Amino acid sequence: MAGPLELRFVLSADRLDRLPDAPAEVTVVGRSNVGKSSLINALANRNRLAETSKTPGRTRLLNCFALPDGSTFVDCPGYGYAAAPKSVRSSWPAMIERYLLEREPLRMIVVLVDGEIGPTKLDVQMLEWLHANERPCTVVATKQDKVKPSRRDRRKREVADAVGPGVVWVSSMKGTGVDRLRGLVRTWLAG
């Protein structure tokens, strides 16, 4: 069993060059309200490390968390609907694209999809863009606890059909799959 990731908040950056140096980094991307902040809290086993909200689009900057060895974990703003001013939302794509393409220590991009509703068109577009740009990525399906047990196997097949094999399923609420994902994050950061 992998213990919690010892994450601590470092800073929020509006540009790539404002992020701290790091030997290795993992980032999480996904549509607004997919559960990025909840997942970070579950990985660290802390309730309020990353701010959660029922209002999509609260993450507006690159939020950087550090581990004791100096490696970092970054939470990107969500794509899709967000309750942020249009002027703020319009700056996200360029900021995120530059970050995902140019961040030197970035080892893995964790693409979150909502396991309850399945991958959206925006999720598929993000994955296609990452593959086209040869960026390392892994799909994590969140909210497994919200998928009825009688539908889980079918939902897992549907998600795999849409985004490819190797999807990691988690529930931040119940802790399902969180230990496995912690182990993967440690492996990516060590590699």
C-alpha cells in the first residue's frame, strides 16, 4: 500500500516561466468539474490542499505542489465550461498548450475523464492533441463510485473503446484506485 503523496502547495503561476525548477513533474488536466482538486486531495490524503468547488472553473492558474524530493505536481485549469470571465478563459489555451509542450521536467500528463458520464468530445480532442504532439499521457477515470455496480463493467469497456486501453479508475470519495495511482505517480517521477 502506497502512503499519501507528501504534497505541499508552492505557488500559482500564470506563465510557464514562473513555475519552479523541478527534477520531474506530473500534471493533471481535464474538463471543468471532473474532480482534479478532489483527486489531488485524495492523493495527498488531505481535505483542503487543493480547493474544491461545485462551480466549474475555479482553477484559473497552473497550481504547483511539491514533494519533499523537489519533484512537482501541477493542476491545470479545466477545459470546457468554466465560471470565469471570458478574458481569463481566453488566456488558458495558450498558457496550457505552452506548458504541456515546453515544460522540460514534465514526465506524465494525467488526463481525467468523468467515469460517470464517459469521455466528452473535449476529452477526446485533448487526447488526440497530446498523441499528435507525442506527449506522454495516461487516462484516469474519476467518480467510479457514481457508476452503479451493475453498469461498471460496461462503462469501463465504453471508456476504453473511446480513449484506449489502460484507463486507471479511481474514486476520490471512496479511495478506490488511489493507492494504485499514487504508485504510478511515484514511478513517473522517479523515471
